[in-house]
Amino acid sequence: MALSHPGLDLFILVIDPENAREEKVVGQISKLQDVFGEQITKHLVVMLPDLERLQALAHLKEKFNVLLVVRTDDLPTQCRKWCQRGHPFVYQYKDYSQVVVVRRRAAIEKRRANHSCGSGDPDETGPATLQRYFATAAPISPSVLSVPDNVFNIVLLGLTGTGKSSSANTILYTGRSKQDINPFRSEASSIPVTNNCDVRVMNKLFGVSVRLVDTPDFFCEDLRNPEAHLEECRRYCKPGWGVVLLVVQLGRFTDGERGILPKLEEKLGWRIRVETILLLTHRDDLKGDLLSHVQTHPDLKGLAEMCGLGFHAFNNKLQNNKQVIELVKKIPNYKERFPKIAKKEDNRCHLS
């Protein structure tokens, strides 16, 4: 939807024979209205499997103000006619930041411009060219298009309320003024605040280009279209591309966090533990030594032992470089990846 900013012309609801009973068709239309708003029916074509169903459900046309059709061989021509019904459908992008929408719009306009230079108007071409034309409009993450793949990825995973977004902002603020950045949305809440993969790119984190990825709670039952969000997360969560921060709040180890790492590995499709740091939040609430705290809590100790890169703690009320530097130093080969930090350490050694 965000890729189609400021709107799209047509929704096609394709009904298969097994779901062509009236109550199921009505249920699907009603679900679309719940998600996108009542006005979606002005832009909706319901494609039924055969003429028999079309006749049986003809009364739904007036009830929902939709077009009822069956598939024909001239579907592209029909689509262009249906798109002329009214103004583009504008979706309220409540789950997208303005930055994401504008970036995706620029990406699709660039792809369309490249297509038009030599391909001609798709209305004047054959089926093969039409297929290529529609393929160019496939949704692609804006960060994948606009940021080269030689950046270092930092992906934050965890349950709702653990402090993923706040921790991402602690990294984002490193060496920068709050006025100069677009922070991740972060607030105290028992319901999910982050509903999709949210990406920020830092051109210089200790001299290195870094892509920060804040993620939704993949175990939340209210998460819409979780597989799409997982697929985007997999693009950044790849072996050798960066580091995973598994975020857990100190003093609030829940039943959902027991076994969370293997469950995440199952969803993402590889053993992320080898490149995972357990990041504990609310360091300011801890009385005493962090290592002792972890060792005296069996569940937390077990999770820390599963994480191949150890554990670290953030006080997200403080915006300073030191705690971020200590986090970076847990990354394998950080001296090669972050030479500025290594150089400062060498200078201190020479001075001492």
C-alpha cells in the first residue's frame, strides 16, 4: 500500500470455488472493510469462479457497491476499464512513517521511469510485455533499494514492551543531536507500538555505515500479515551481514521469553544465535553487578549462554557513547569493522 502512495485504483478479491458460498464471500468483503475502511468497496472487484456463482450472488453488487465478475481472457483490458471508476483509493498510513511512504513513492517512480525509457506504453504491447510491466511494480523494501548492501546491519528482536525501539534510539543518538534525527517511535505500552520493520540508516556510527532495524513482536497475535514482516526482516537478518540484538527487560523475564531464541530461529530460518547479543534494558534499575545478576537467574543465564556474542545492558535514559561503544566491542572483529574505536584504544594504550 505504501508503495502505491498517494493511492491505487483497484482491488481484486479473487474467490476460489471452496470459498464461494455467500457467507464466506460476505466475510471476506467485510474483513477488507475492517482493515482498509468502508470506502474500499468503491474500488473493489469481486472475481467469482464461474457464472453460476455470479448469478447466485448478484444481489451482493448492490449491497456492497462492488463489481461482481468472472475471469475472462481480456483481463488486462478489463482492469484498465475498472480503474476508471473513480479517484484513486487513499489509505490512511497509520502504521507507516511519512519518511517510509515518501521513500517508497520515490522508488516506484524511479522504477516506472526506467521502464518507460524504451518499453513503450503497456497498453500498446502484448501479454509478455504486460507481465514484465506489472512485475516492475512488485513491493520492494525502501531501505533495500536506497541503501547499498555493504552497510552493517543491527537488527533488534524481542517481545512487546522490552525496549527495542528505545534501545535503537540510544544507538541512533550516538554522537548526534536529537534535533538532527528521525527517532524510532518509542513509548511505554502494553500493546505493540512497532507494527512493521522500521529502518534508519546511520551514515557514520564510529565511521561506519549502519542500518538499524527495529522489528515488531513476531509472536503478537494481533500482528497483521506477520509473514510479510518476517520476510522483510530476513533481508537484513542474514549470516555475515551484521549483528542481532535480542532485547529483554531486566527484572521482567516472562514465560514468552523462555525458548524465544529457538522460536525466532525457526521463524527466520537460520541459527541467529551465533550472531546474537542479549541486550538487557533498564540497566539503571539494577542494584549491583550485571554478571552476578545474570548468573543468579537460571532462565536469564540460559538465554545468555545461548547467545553466541554474550550479553550487554543499556540504560536508555542516558544518551552517551560509552555504552554503545561497549556494545560494539562485543561484535566479532570489531577492530576491523569499526577501526575508529580500535584506533582510540591503541592511542590510550600508547599514552598509558
